[in-house]
Amino acid sequence: MEKTIEIKDWYISNFGEFEKRLNGGKENSIHEKRKRALSNFSKLEFPTIKDEEWKYTSIAPLLKYNFAPTYEKKNVSKEFIKSLLFDEMEHSLIVFINGRYSAEHSDLLNLHKGVIVGSIANEIKNNNEVLLKHFDKYADHQNHIFTALSTAYTEDGAFIYVPAGRIVKEPIHIIFITTSADKKILTQPRNLFVAEKSSQVTIIEHYACDEESTYFTNAVTEIVAEENAVVDHIKLQEESKKAFHIARMEVDQERNSNFSSHLISTGADLTRNEFNARFNDEGGECTLNGLYMIDGTQLFDAHTLMDHAKPHCNSYEHYKGILDDKSRGVFNGKVIVRQDAQKTNAFQENNNILLSDEALVNTKPQLEIFADDVKCSHGATIGQMDEDAKFYLKSRGIGEEVGNGILLHAFASDVVTSIKIGSIRNYIEKIITEKFNQ
Amino acid sequence: MLEIKNLHAGIEGNEILKGINLKVNAGEVHAIMGPNGSGKSTLAQVLAGREEYNVIEGEVNYNGKNLLDLAPEDRAREGVFLAFQYPVEIPGVSNTNLLKTALNEIRKYRGEEELDTIEFLSLVKEKMKLVELDQKFLSRSVNEGFSGGEKKRNEIFQMAVLQPKLAILDETDSGLDIDALKIVANGVNKLRSKDNATIVVTHYQRLLNYIVPDFVHVLYNGKIVKSGGKELALKLEDMGYDWVKSNVAETVAG
């Protein structure tokens, strides 16, 4: 306990330095929010495994380090960035290095009038009205210490604004790179995506690093899909196996909006991913798919919440995990169907394959249904590879190693087939292929 | 090509095959018939190398090699093919992927060049006609959502592509309507040659109207109790398996 207090003080004590570096940003209205969040942060405690929501995920290893933002300018090679891009795809590219926008590596297409794609730091400076309206509105930090930390240290991240009726055809690829030379860097990407009425956009949040070092990514993403908007979100986590990654995404869905998210992760040392979506009006549709492929002593924790507050909404959730060695997975999927939310369809599924006797998954579907005319289902499986399928492949001349690769690839690919853009699917297929040698 | 001598095998401590003797030469078609539970499928599975079954006694010689020593994938690479009674569904793996990987693994084993995509596709297209499968079928997941007939046709299609020396068809006819049965039989017949052999495991004589066997063996209670020409199958159809059962009883009594 003592250590935790120390660490909290550490994060608080860095705030002075952070403020100094803001370069006049202190006069901004966002700064009031920062200070409020800091005060909240100081009142909250880091969760322990005694907290129900953190029962299987101990963050003690994270609290052992004094992570801090870096103010040193670092760069990465063009080749490295290129290796993270999707082939043959027109896109807008926004790159952040150690949490800061890199104009040099970013490449923004000529977008429709009114569409804004860029750094949130700029928009804070410009007092962007959309930003002021939505920032900090969905990712509440009253009870969430990591969000409080993020909000207090809000500096940079991606800001995307698609005005009513605009269709942004080319996906927006956001890459967050940590290059730290093991300097225990803390980066806190803070993203806000707003899609107005009847607009459409595809956004990729891509986390990467150029070496296996120890750092801490604390990411918060707020997404607003207004009436009839279509937002496709993909998150790729290709981080250091020594890194810590705590992330939260809050999605606000208005009438007839359609949101989808696909999370593809090869994990970190410790990953906690919270995806929460809320239907604020009727006719919404939401897809949350996820794939985690971990090994060694990695821990991956997916917490999701589908909040059906209004009638006639559909949600589909499918998370799959492949765990090897002594890795551990946690899936906690909560679906709330509130009393008003009649004619809700909510489906949830979590399937896991354990490749070793020592790998472990704790899966917990939580359905809280208060309406009576709804269709809901959930299922969770934890198993080994299918022996019948393995024998079938062998009987066709395909041996154990190649056969396992094929079967794992097939199991994994399942959750990515619903990604609409082929180039992105191909990139993910490549991650899976590298992972399972097939 | 294949010589089975005094084969005893079982699963989980139960002996199912109780001394099988069978010799199959290149160019021959052998039918193995018998009532349910007689050990027909066990024989097919043991020959293919299913790990759950254990061989208690006996030997199986295949082209000069001890078949029982080979891993299942090596048996396939040596030219043994099992058409499954219940083909396995493999979601997410396309028929193309399965076949291309299988074919190239087999070719690698034999020291042959792997086929490139164009060569592979032209081979596959030619073989599809044999079992009257539509091209769209190639991109579908292996057996997933297939009808019974489609699954069996897929087995024969795979056999056509992999061109085995010894094909074992395990109840490939069960549950097929007459049209599907004809397609399957026609496929098998077209693949027959003087260099390969086929073992047709079946419960019903009907298939043998279309795949005419050189030899028919009756398996009962883990042993081959009768062998003969194709007329034996007709007799079985007429008199039913009870005839075999009482016959065996008589022999034992006599």
C-alpha cells in the first residue's frame, strides 16, 4: 500500500514540470479540466485485486516503475513507419512519437471541406468548439483513476471531426509509436473522434514500438457517432512485451448510428482494454470484436460494456483469444439492457484456445436485463485445439506443425472477416501468420 | 500393395478387430461389408493412423513398408487416402487452402517441386468436374455447412486431387440419394487404374452396383468371415446380415 501512495505522489509531483512545458497552454479552458482531473486523481486509489473489476488483473507490476512523460525529441525512420502501413490503401496518416504529433511523418490527404484530422494539441490551442463540446464528456474520471491521470496530463492525441453528411472514404490511420531506449516513458494518447449526422469514417488506432522496452501507454479515446453516422474503428496493438498498456474507449451512439470496433492485439506485459458503448437513442447498431494472441507471461484483460439504454438497438460482440505458455487472459463482457430498451438484440461470445497447460483464462459474461421483450445470448468457451480437425489434416498429408498453424489462423481470422477494408484485413492476416508461422 | 496379417486393434481397452487378414493388389477394388459394429470403420481408421486406436497385434505391410510405424501424415504422403465416414468441418480454412497445403506437403515429402497457384488451380478445376462441384465451392470453408452429399463429394474431390495409391472409402455411400451416389461412384471409377487400389467400406450393397468390386469381404465381430467375388454382395443383399451371423454360428458349432 505504501508503495502505491508513493507512486501516486510521483505522478502528481510531475504535474508542475508538465505545466511548465505546456507553453502558455495553461490559459486554455482545457487546463481547468486538467486541474480538476488531477485533484480527482489525488483522491482516487489505484485498484487492487480486491476490486471486483480488477479481480484477475493485478497492476502491481505497473506500479513498480516511475514512468514519466519525456520532453526529449526523438525520431524514427521512414522505413519503420512504412512497415506499419497497409499496402495499397489510400489513407490519411497521423503519426505520434512518444505521445507527440509528428508533422514530418504524418500525411494528410486533401479532405473534404470542414473535415478535421490532426493533433488534438492544435485544436486545444485553437479552442476548437467541437473539441470543447465533447472533450472529457464521455470518459468520466470520477471513479476511474487512469482516466483521471490521462485527463490531467492531456497534451496530445488524435482529433477527428467529420461534419454532417461528409463521407471520408479513405481510412484515417493513426500510429502511436513509443521509442524510449528503455527510459520508462509514459505516453498518454488522448483521442476524440466526432462523426456528425449521416457522416461516415474509418479510423485505425495503431500502437507500436521500435524496440522491446519498458514503457507505459495510458490511452483514452472518446468517440461520438451522431444520428445515422457510420464509424468503423480498428485498434491494433503491436507493442513491446515489456510494456504496460491501459486503454479506455467510450463510445456514444445516437439514433440509427452504426459503430464497429475490431481490436487486434499481440499484447504487452500487461494490457487492460476497456471498451464501453452506449446507445442513447433508438435504432443503433454496435459491433465489438476482439482478438488477443499472447504467450510468455503476458496478461491481457478485455473489459467491455454494452449499454442498451434505448429500444430497437442491436449489439454483436465476439472476442477470441489464443493463449500459450503461462499467459493469462481476462474477458469481462457486461451487457445492460435497461427497462426501456425493448426489442433489443444483444449477442455476445468469447472463445479461447489454450495451447499449454499453464495458460489461463478467466471469462465472465455479465448480462443484466431489465426489459422483457429482448433477444440476448452469450456464450464462452475455453478449450484446446480440435483433435478431429488435426487428424483430418494429417490424413491429408499435413503434419502437426503446419496443421496447427492453419487451424489457429482459421480460429483467429474469424473475428476479422467483418472488417470491410481488404488492405486492413491483409495486414492483420500478416500479424496472425507471423504469430503462428502459417 | 497392402497386406494385413492377423491385425488386432481396439480403443480404450476394447478389442474391436480380432485378427484381420487381407491382401490387396494394385488395380483391385475390395469391398468390405458387414453389419453395424462389426469393425469396418475401425479398420479404416487404424489404416489411416487415428491415434485413439491402438494396435494390439499383427502387421500391416504397405508397398514394402510397415504402415503401422508411419505417422498418419506420412501414410498420406506415401499415398494412403481415407475418405471419412463423417468428414470434419473446419471453419475458416478454405477448401483451396487445405488442398494446396496438402498437395504441396505431399510433393515436398516426395522431393517434388511445389505447385504454383496457376498450376494448382488448373489441376483443381479439372478434378472438380469429376464430382460436379461448382467453383464457388473452393473458397468455402472445409465441409462447413455442407449437405451430407456435398461432404462426401468433397472427399472424392480431395482424393482426385491428391491421387492416392490406396484409397479407403469409409461408408462414403451412407445417406446419399441416388444422384449423389452416382456422382460419387462415377468419380471413384474414373480414378481407378492398374496402379492404384481401392477399399470400399460399406453397409449397403447398392454402392457396389456402381463401383463394381473385384472382391467382397464380410466383416463380422472383428474378423473377415467370408470372402468372394461381387456375387457375394448380392447374396448378402438378398439374405441380409443375419445369414452371415447364423453361418458363422454354424461354422463355429460345426
